[in-house]
Amino acid sequence: MSRLPLRSAFLKGGLSLALAAHAGALQAATAPASPAMSDSGELHAAVAPARESPRGAVSLTRRDAWCCAAAVAGVALSMTLDGRVADQAPEADSPGARRFAHAIRSLGNPAVLGPAVVLGWAGGKLGNRPGVSAASVRMGVAMVAAGAVTGALKVSVGRWRPYQAPGDPDVLSPFSGKDSFPSGHTTLAFAAASALDRETSTRWVPFLAYPVAGLVGWSRLRDNQHWLSDVVSGAAIGMWTANKAEDFLQPRARGDAGRVGWLLVPGVRGATLEARMRF
């Protein structure tokens, strides 16, 4: 068991990542033009709108950089409240609160969300509604992607849960099997909410989906299974990853697919050759 300066490391690493992403996105957005490789293999100049990314391309934008910075700030702030919230959250221990927490946390359980996605896909097939089936697949991919990111962090960070290290949220044991950070239930709940929001134009959906996902996070606090920063980080990962998955999958569904292309990007210290994948 080790006690590491979690807040300091998170702030330094996260803010550095956010600033680097913002600088890179700003440079890419303001670049006037870049030569590109044609289908025949010849290099030619391609002039694209300054602030427009290729359809179907997966790239980091200034919006992603600001989202990263906001997430870092939110998680850092929540870390200062970890101990206080961990002391107070389990006090909601009435029979009604226990039953509600048990019911609501299932909405962040892959054993529930997985069959729900399969049912949506099967219902679309049986009802001759291919759009519903395709949307269900995209939602499933978004949740799997978010779950994979959180799973990797859980293993590598090795944070102890509140009941395992009462009053000490900084106890870390990387690759030890401890898996408090981030909250997996919250990640999947917010990934499902974000993907559903992207897949429907119904106005009331976000006003229902996100509060329900928030209640899933609350249930993990009430059950003394996670620190507040675990829940906040899970929400951020779930929303961001699901949105990037939708950015990747929706253009493909519209037929805006492409191939691997090469860009020769000029720079101050010379040109660099970059690969850009479009699927």
C-alpha cells in the first residue's frame, strides 16, 4: 500500500495534456493548406476550410481540449471533497434510499445495458426499422469504448475504495487489483446517456438521460463504493468517449467514409508526414 500525491500528479499531468491538445488543435485549425496524397499515389496540394475536419475522421479539436481542461478542473475540485462526501453519503441509509440506490445503479451495469442494446437491435430488425438497429449498435460501441478506457485506468491507477481506506482517498496501489478510479457504473451510465442523446432528436431525452446517469453516480457514493472524484471522472470519460465514438460512427452510417490518407505538414523545423485515417 502506498500513499501518493494524487491531486498534484493529476493536476500537473491533466493540465499539461489539455494545454498540449489545445495548442495542437489551434495549430491544425489555423493551418492554411496541406499537400495530400491522391488515390494514384501522387502528392498534390489540397486546400481545405481552415476550421473543418474531414468527415468521418477521428481527431482532437479545440473543443476536446477545453473539455479536457474542464474535466481536469472538475475532478481536481472533487478530489478536495472526497473525504467529506465519503463521510456523509452513506448516511442516506433509510430502507427507501437503499432500495432506490440498488435499483438505479443497475442502469450503469453492463449486465443490464448490454441486453438492452441487443433488444434494441433485435427490435429494429424484427420491426423492419434498420435505423433503430444501427443506432443500437453505435450505442453499444460507444459504451464498450468508454468501458475500455475506464477499465485501463482502473488497473493502472489502483485506487483503494472508501471502505478499503476510510478517510484516505490518496491510497494507490497500481496493478494491484484495487479499482476505485474511475467509477465504471458512472462511466457506462453517462456513455449511454450521451450516445442516446446523439442518436435521437427528441428534446426531452437529455433532461431524463443525464439526471438518471447522475443518480447512478450518487448510488455509488451512497454505497461507499467510490470517492466523489471517481464518479466525476467516470462521468467525464463516459460523455467524452461516447461522443467521440459517435463522431466516428455516424458519418460512416451516412456513407461519408474514406480511407487512410497522408498529409505532408510543413512546420518551423521542417515538414512532417502524418497519416490520417478515415473509415
